[in-house]
Amino acid sequence: MNLAPAEEQEALVASFADLLARHATPDRVRAAERTDGFDPELWKALLDVGVVEMAVPESRGGWGAALLDLALVAEQIGAAAAAAPVIEAQVAARLLAALDTTATREALATALNGDRLVTIAVRPADAGVASLVPGGAVADEAVVFDGDRLLLVPLLDGTRTAVANLAAAPLADVTIAADVTELAEGEPAAGAFEAALDEWLVLTAAALVGLGAASQRLTVGYVKERRAWDLPIGAYQAVAHPLANAATALDGARLLVARAAEELGQGRPRGRELAAMAFAFAAETARQVTYDGVHFHGGNGFTLEFDAQLYYRRARGWARVWGEPRDAYRRVGRTRYGRAQEV
């Protein structure tokens, strides 16, 4: 399987990298942190280039981008630590498009034209509350799996509670009120939710790879300039070897994400398994790379003036919206071997 980006994909990556370089600078990221972790101007710029439309099939009013294309874009979102719920909005739109009912068509239309921001709760609701909904603090609606029903829940001040977090993500706990729209129930609802979760896992893995790669580039630049005993600190094995290990791990994580996105996008049997594996490995890699980045920056790495801490905090917070790497490995095991029987 050839996972190298095609010429069109390279152009897609370049266009988003250029947009984010202009609209998601570190200063803009820090400014968003001081409010709710959301940059409205960046979101508008992303909508203008069709960031939600690209995720939806042409038959449903979108551009029909492949899941691998979305993963390439997600990597750029991660590299910029962008303050916009791109992945959640894309996954929610794809879920609405897949169900194709009157209710989902209406919700999808408002999402595609930018009238409403629709996100998805990646954790099923528990006792009427969906916790840590990504983008929930700023979205207008959320798709929530509750029991055996898939619901479209309006996000109002009385039904959501913003969750403060060190990753500065616009998270919220959402209470399911009476005024909701049922999108599906039973097996179709469960199947649609699990498929959407697979896509969220692989796209978040891609974002974590981008975040880790950006942290690595920052750290390599620093250790070339910072000197100790008349040598750049990067010349010492205690610094050089972890950075070499990080480069190898990031390449592996990127390839695993690409393989997972391709398998999942084509509906192949190992798609779910590989998506969870990609999430687990990318999360572990991003955590280690950003830890080393803070460590090699010395005291500077812990200060808000240096970008190393931006990546460090997000590498942990973005993954925990759903769970730890061990939760993803359990998902791999259940997918391959089935749920363990109680003894």
C-alpha cells in the first residue's frame, strides 16, 4: 500500500499550512486561551475554505474528501495547536450525512452553510449528561449517544457547563434536556456512533502527530542554539538520542495514521482496530516528544513565553477528551477478539 501523499494532497496540506500560519499564530493561540479556547476569526477563515464541506460526500452537498485527506488536514491543525474544533465538526457532519433522514438533512444543511456549529460527544451520555464534549463550550448543537438513541442536543447556557482545562480546549459537560431531536435508535444509532468514534480517533491521532512534530521542530531548533561547555546541547548524547527516537516514533505514528485512515475510509475489516491503535500510539508519542521538549528547554520550557508548554499541555488534554491510550488498546482487543466474558 502506497501511503505517500499524492500531488493533490500535497497541495491540500500546503494550502491549510499557509492559512494556519496566517490565522493561528502562537500569539493568537494564547489569546484564545484567555477566553474559551476558541478563535472565531480562525473558524470563519476555515469555514470560508470549506473545512466542513470537504468532509461530506458530494451526494450530500459536500466535496467528498477521503478520510486520509482529512487526516492530512488534521495534522496541520495539530501542528498549529489551532483553537478551532475542526475534527469534531467534520466527524459530526459525516455522521449526519451517513444517516440521511429528514432531521439529519436539516442539521447538516445548517452546518454546511456555517449557520450552526455542530459537534459530537465522543463519550456516551451517563445519567443524562455527556461529559467533556469537544467544542461543546462554543458549538450550537451536539450529537450525543444516550442509551440506545442518537440525539441532536441544542447547546444552551442552561444545558452546558464549560470545563476548565490546561489544554485550553472549549470543552463542556452537556445535560440532555427535553428539547432534543432523535436522529436514530437501536442498532443503527449504535453503529453510527461507533463509526463516528472511529473517525474521531484517527483524526485526533493525526492532530497529535502534527502537534508532536511541531514540538520536535521547536526543540531541535533550540538545542542547536543553546550551548553548554562550548558546544550546542544537541551535540550531547543525552539530548541527541531522545530526539532521534522521537523522529523515528513520529514517522511511525504518521504512517500508522495514514494506514488507519485508508483502511477505515475504504470500509476494510481492520479499520476500527487500526484507528484505535493509531490513537494510542500517537498519544503516547506526542506525550513523550512534548515532555522531552519541555525538559530540553530547561527552565524556559515551563514559562508561558515559550511555545514548548503549549504543545506539552495539548498533547495530554486532547487525547483525554475520550480516554487514555490504554482505553484505545482495550478497544483494539475487543475489536479483534470480542468482549471478554465475565467469570
